[in-house]
Amino acid sequence: ATNRTFTMIKPDAYEAGNSGAIIKMIEEAGFRIVAAKLTRLTEERAGQFYAVHKERPFYQDLCKYMSSGNIFAMILEKENAVADFRKLIGATNPANAEAGTIRKIFAQSIEKNAVHGSDSDENAAIEGAFFFAGTEQF
Ligand code: CMP
């Protein structure tokens, strides 16, 4: 079925000037952008977004990093969006990502890994609503 996923272009990829190239890959893979916003997280809001990782050793660094610069938040629509988008971005650690994936091409490290992708339909809805009002989704 056609459904939606949520993504952010993270501060490393935004600062490197890779937003356009990443969005081009996303559109060429058949995703339709149904919401988009250039924004910035405070450390506190990053902490809320990543609350599921609260007990992980990398949590504090992650929240600092994700609030260190601009991010490009988007909701994407496609058949099988969540799984297909995770295939397009590749493994969390770019060292393990397949050739041709967004993270293999653009990520700097396991933390500065260029893009986020929701891991389930349920989280896609929660994460999308974290950034976008219903009236901002098309
Ligand atoms: P993402 O999967 O989008 O959401 C959780 C983020 O935490 C992940 O991307 C990375 O940016 C970061 N992350 C995950 N695992 C590690 C790790 N082992 N060390 C540092 N950062 C990590």
C-alpha cells in the first residue's frame, strides 16, 4: 500500500551542501515529498525526538550533534515507503552501508550519518507529527 515515512537531512549533510543531491536521489527513487521544512532542533527537543535512545551511551552526543545545525525535515510518500526508504539510505553505520546508498555516499560516521529514516509506520506517523501540523502535509 502507499504510505509515508519521515526523514531528516542531518546537520553534517546540510552543512556540506548535500541537501539538493540527497533530495534528488529521494525523488528519483520514486518518493513524493508531501511535507518539507528547513528547521533546527534545540538540544531539549532533540532529546524528545530520540527519547527511545535515552539509555544509550551515544544519546547525549547525538542530541548535541542534532541540535548543532540546520536540518531538512520531510515526509515522503510511496508504495512501501518505510522499508524502501531504509533500503535507499543504507545501514546506520556508513562503513556497513551498500554502495549507492545515501549514507554510503554522504555520511561521515555512524553518528554523522547524513539522514534519518523512520523504522516503522507507527514511528513514521509519530515523527512526522513531531515536525509538521496536518495543514503542512500535502
Ligand atoms: P538514526 O538511526 O537516524 O537515529 C538514531 C541515531 O543515533 C543514528 O541515526 C545515529 O545518528 C546515532 N547512532 C546510532 N548508533 C550510534 C552509535 N553506536 N554511536 C553513535 N551514534 C549512533
